[in-house]
Amino acid sequence: MAVPKRKTSKARRDKRRSNSWKLSMPSFSKCTKCGGLKTPHRVCGNCGYYKGIQIVEKDA
């Protein structure tokens, strides 16, 4: 059976137990064309526009 050779310090133990390693929620911005929510620096999923230019053809 494995037995630790040294005591784990409180700082090391608490760093491991903290929630700092969890991913954060992605931020959202408003589309200038349709007003829908989208992730920044990405093509809008609703209308297909990026910076006022149509990138993806979307059906009406």
C-alpha cells in the first residue's frame, strides 16, 4: 500500500482543492446586424454576418 513520505502542506492541498482550474463561461457580444448574441470575433450564427459583411449565406 502506498504511503506518503512527506506531509502535504496546507497551501498545496488548498491549491488542489480550489476551483481555479475550472473553465470560465465564454463572453458574448451583440451582433450589429440582427442583434443576436454571438461570441466575439466569430461569424454570427443567426444572420451569417461578420463586421457588416455577409460571410455565410443564410436562408430567410
